[in-house]
Amino acid sequence: MNAVEQQAPGLPENAVATVDLAAEYRDAGVAEVLDSLERELVGLSPVKRRVREIAALLLVDRARRKIGLATEPPSLHMSFTGNPGTGKTTVAMRMAEILLRLGYVRRGHVVAVTRDDLVGQFIGHTAPKTKDVLKRAMGGVLFIDEAYYLFRPENEKDYGQEAIEILLQVMENQRDDLVVILAGYADRMERFFESNPGLKSRVAHHIDFPDYSNGELGEIAATMLGQWNYRLDAAGRGAFDEYIALRRARPHFANARSVRNALDRMRMRQALRLFESGATVDAAALTTLTEADVRSSRHFLPASP
Amino acid sequence: MRITQGAFSFLPDLTDAQISAQIDYCLRQGWAVSIEYTDDPHPRNTYWSMWGHPMFDLADAAGVMGELAECRAVHRGCYIRINAFDSTHGWETVRMSFIVDRPADEPGFRLIRQEGEGRVVRYTLESYAVARAPEGVRYPG
């Protein structure tokens, strides 16, 4: 029935028989999202590839429907696995944008939640809480960070199971209204899916986020500083590369997030240095982070007890 | 007698698609949507029972439609309405309210005349549905 509308002016050929995929791709505006993904996110080539594949699948599915080929709406629930700070939330935002432009979600907003937002504190608290979150996410994407915390096998009375059941029901019955993205560390997600086969079978797309290399983190730092109107001088850049290598070896290393926090601390040290010098400052002094700002990090100190 | 309260009540009953479109309008205005039901159609009965809490921070009507379906299943044959509350300063009131479900048979109201002192007559309304049965079983579901 859609095909009839497509015969309207503007399409010289028989629109029922052919769909110009390139034109579809252009008109939907997906190209812009994919390009900005390519441009603005450093590294992550396997992720970009997977996102591109999913976009292609959806585009082809849309074309099939226009031609009138019966097709089951594709299952869109996804799981993003990877270490902290590898861009899972950022990519989820882009994914929501792609889904919106292709018409697979109606609003394209992302509701990011964790266990605390879904699971209640006492009997009868979980269901309304989970349903409330689901209602807010309708028409968009529900992003559940560290999803494996929902399931606590060591405590059989845990209310997380109840949240999972409600989630499953909505994931199955309201596929048109909501796309769920589950995110977390790869190994723990794997165990989570193993103990919840119902969930595993409803998640169609798995995207693995690799760790950033040191070079990529340096590039990310430069991009972030550029956005804030800061820059590292040459010596500072060299020191920061050393810093990344040192930081990676320490516990709780969170890729881009660690870089961001390090930059925040460097800005603070720069501010203190300028403030204490008491001299007049110009734009160059205000924007430049020097080697000293980097090297005063505690990671450069000799190992302390 | 078909009761007419709130918006759209002189129109034919809204379809689900129309209800959904109206809810979308409310959400676009930033209003919080809630569902209420009653089986007492008296025009001065303004306090209907709430079906759950008002729904804040929704982006899409699907959430409300899901709640509405549940409410319909439980309170079949009752009056169900949708309210949209505007919390902006200076308004802080219900901005829109419309009935989305009503009993198949609405028996209407009896006009009661009460004779007072002298030749004074006091008028009041009583719903036949309310008079014939207690709460909960007034309309065959």
C-alpha cells in the first residue's frame, strides 16, 4: 500500500519495481550521521564497520518494504561490550540518530539507565519503577549501562530478575516502540547472557568496542583540548604520550574517560601555575598547557607505597 | 444519554490513533499526562480515581497508550479520561482533559425536585447508573 504513494510525482520510473538505494541513503540523511561518526570518533574501526552494516541492513529492509516484499521488522536490540571509556554511550547516541532518520524509532532520544533506575528496594517496587523507565524510553532508545548488574545469581530473591522479565516482555511485544541497548564489560556481559538465554536470543546485534591505542588516546586528547580552546605545546605533547603509557599500566584505567579526567586536572594545574606566577597573561598563556602541567601528575612520581 | 465532559465530547468517540495523536500533542507542549477512571458520571464529580501516577518525562505516546490498554482491561465499561497537566509557573493546572472510554449504555440522569419552604423548589441531578447499583458494578462490563 506504501508503494502506491510512492508513484507520486518526482519518480520517473515505476517506483513499485525499483528503489534507488543511493537516493534513499541520501534522503534519509544517514550519510551525515555515518560521516560524522567516522570523522568525530577516533579509532574504533570495527565499531564503525558494524554500525555501517546495521545501517545498511535497515536501509535494505526499508527498500524491501517499499517494494512490498513481506518482511518481518528486523530485531534492533543490541549489546555494546567493551571496557569503560571506549565510546559506548557516544555510539549509542549516534545509533539512535540513525534509527530515527531511517524511521525505526519515532523520537530518537536516548534514556540511559543503570540497575538503580530499574530495580526497586522492596517487594512491589521494581515493576512500577521499571515500567516507568520503559515508558520514558518509548519512541527512543533505552541504554542500560552495566546491564549484568540486573542479574545477581548469588541472591535468588534479588529483584533484578523481575526487572529482566518486564524488560523481556516489552522487548518482544513492543519492538516498534523501543530499542534496547545493553552495555558493559565483554566478559561479564557474556556470562550475563549465558544465564539469561531469553535475553540473548532477543539481542540481534553485538558490537564489541576495542580499547584505544596510545596514539589514538593522544589524538582524542588533542581533539578534546581543541574543543575547549586549549592546546599542548610540543614538549607537553611528548610528556602526555608518556603519561598515557604510564596511566594504562595503573588500575582503573578507563580509556578516553581517563584522558578526559587527566586533562581536567592539567587545566587545574595550569590555572594554579598562572595564578601563582601573578604575571599578566595573554591568550597564548591561557590556552597552552606545558610540559610542567603534565609532569606534575602523581603518575610520574617514583612508585610510592 | 451521552455525557459530554472535557474536550471532543461532542465528537464521535476517538479512535486509538486519534487518542495517540492528542497525547503526542500534549507531550510536545511539555504537559504531564495522566489517566483517570470512574463509574460515577455526575458532572460535579471532578475527582476521578487515578490510574497510576501522572506520567512525567515521556517523549512518546506509546507509554500512555500501554497504560490506557491496561486500565481498559481492568475497568471495562467505566468512564476513562486522559488529563494533561501543565506545571509551568502561572498555569499549574490541567490544560486538557478528554474522555477516551465510556460505557456502552449510559442511562442518563434523573432530575430531582425537592420542595422547600413556601413555593421554593430545589433541583438536583441523580445518575440512574449510580442509583441502581453500588460502585464497581454500575455498568455491565
